[in-house]
Amino acid sequence: MSAPETAPAEPISPANAPLDKSGARVREMFRQIAPRYDAMNHLLSLNIDRWWRNQAVKRLQVLDQSPILDICTGTGDLAFAIQRAHSDIKVIGSDFCFDMLRFARQKNSAANIPFLEADAQSLPFADNQFQCVTVAFGLRNVADTDRGLQEMTRVCRPGGQVMVLEFSSPTLPVLKQSYGFYFQHVLPKVGQLFAKNDKSAYQYLPESVGQFPSGQALLDRFTAAGLEKTTAKPLTCGVATIYQGFKPR
């Protein structure tokens, strides 16, 4: 007997239900957690998030004095790390949540980085403007991942670099199980306790990571956006990954 041409639709459960990444929900969620955002990042990652950003900065291929853009910059940690390493280059940060930018600007007294309110899906910059375009732990929050990558590619100059630092899944069996338990059950409770909000921000975190493409799947999105020489560099046994690609000359 031949198999039926169409299989029954899989029931929608909390694990596979589409995640609400609407602009209004994500913006309000980050507005509510903005005052404790930096402290929670360092606490929940055991301060490893600082090292991840520094590793990303080390992989930037800075060629000249052209500016660098960091989108979904949040409170600006990656933008600040880039400028510390390249103090003679103009770094610009953009984010669509004003309250996150307010805290970035408060930390900006010495760095002098312009922080602009802008949607990653419609960046207010000319084509071919930046030698590097980066994002750390923000692309998965963009409603349309492909549109976000297309915009990053558009504003990147030919020969320039697009880099994404994002959470991923560990591959070592024991670490995968223990980290999965922490990420799914411990982190949301601790996060919600210390950064109270009514948008379940720290439940959203593991859900958004679980539904976001990783590994080769994200590199395929890079290629579809027009990037070449794409690579993925796992960090901390795959807990986070640095993805990079280059815009053809």
C-alpha cells in the first residue's frame, strides 16, 4: 500500500507553536528589562558573554578607516568592545528599542559612539557604507531574519564583512543535556525573578533560540542574502557561535 500523499498536520504545542516576534511585543519586552539587561546577561552567562563578544571582535577583518555598524546593539556592549579594539574607527550602534539605547548612551561618556533608533529590517543608511556590519544576540529577535540579513548586506560595502554572534546548541552529549536543562528551566525562573516583566522575557529567550536557524541552516541564509566565504565558529562547546560572511566585490 502506498503512503498517503499528505500527512496529518502536526498538532501545535508550546514547543513548536510560532513565536511572537512582532515589533510591538519585542520592543516592549526589552523596554521592561532594559534597567537590568546588562546585569542579567553577565549573571546568567556566568560572565562568559564578555568573552564571546571579545572573540567576535578578534575575528573582525578591519581593513581601513571606514565605519563599522552594530545593529540590534541593545545597551551597546559589542559596539563598545569594537571601539576599544579599534579606537581610530567610527562605530555606530542602532536598535529599535529607545529604552535600551538610553542605557547605551549613559555608558557612552568616553566612547563617543552615536546610537541611533532604527529597525534592523529597514536601516536608514546608504548602500555600501560600512566595512563591517555586526550583531550580537539580536538577529533572532528580528521578525524577518532574511530581511535583517539582506539589510546588513545592503549597507555593507563590497568586500566587507557581515558578522552574527548568536546562541546555538552544544553538541557534546552531557553538556547538551545539562545546558538544555539550565536553559529551559533554570534560566527563565532566575531571569524572571530579577528582571520582572509581563512579557515572559526569559521564557522567550530559550524559545527564540530553539526556533532560530543555527549552523549550516543560518549560513544558508547568509548565502541567500548575497554573502560568500561563509563560516561558523562555535564557542564554549557550541553554546554560542560566530557566523561571518563577506559581500562580493
